[in-house]
Amino acid sequence: MNVFSNPNQLHVNYGLKIAGGLIAYFVIMKFAGLLNVVELRLLNIVILVGGIYMALKKFQHTHGEHINYFRALITGVATGAIASLVFAAFLFIYVTFIDVPFMQFIIENEPMGRFLNPYIVSFIVALEGVFSGLLVTFVLINYINTDEPNEG
């Protein structure tokens, strides 16, 4: 069994799928010349919400239509964290080796830009993604039908 077919590795499976979606969206924005439009980053949350929702529903489906509240919380946060860390690693490689002028653009045009480097930018993206995943998971597990915290 590999990561993509193992029901106990749903967080990795969907985390990698979300990261792939985020990377694809980033590349599309690059070729469309829209990387400097900060407001378009809000669409990242749509990718994150969709991926975490699908992970939670898949978990529920593979476990007899039951999902414990805390297990759902762990699954969603782990999915978001994996997606964010993979995307941050991609971004680090991108601004360090592929498009160094983009990093320079960030340094010159962001309010705190003079303090930024590829490490800090990647860390901020990872941290932002992990906390976004936590918030999205909290909202979604209150939307989907979960078992009570003290049930199986």
C-alpha cells in the first residue's frame, strides 16, 4: 500500500494534493503575471478548504461513516500542516534558485521587506498555512457530522 491508497495516511495523501493545488495556482499566477496581486492569495484558502473537507469526508467514509471530533481535528490540522510545509519548501526553492528577482521584488515592495530572506518568507508561509489549516478544520468539523468527543 502506498500513501495514496492507505486509509491511515489520508492526511499525507490530501496534504500533498492540496500542496499540488497551491503550487499549480502559484505557477498559473506567475505565468499570468499576477504574483504581485496580494488579494489573489485569498484563493489559496479555497484550495485549503476544499482539500481538508475532502480529507475529512474520506476519513469519515473509510471509518464506517463515523468520525470522532478530536480525530477529525487531528486529521484536518495534519492535512493542512503537510500542505503548508510542502508549499513553503517549494516557495523556498523557488525564491532561492528559480526566481531570485522575485525575492528581490518582495524585499523592495513589502513594508518589512528589508528584514526578509528566503528562510523567513518560507517560514511565514508555513506558519500562516498551519494556522489557516487549524481555523479551517475547526470550522469544518463543526459543519460536518462528527461523533461526540466522548464517543468511540
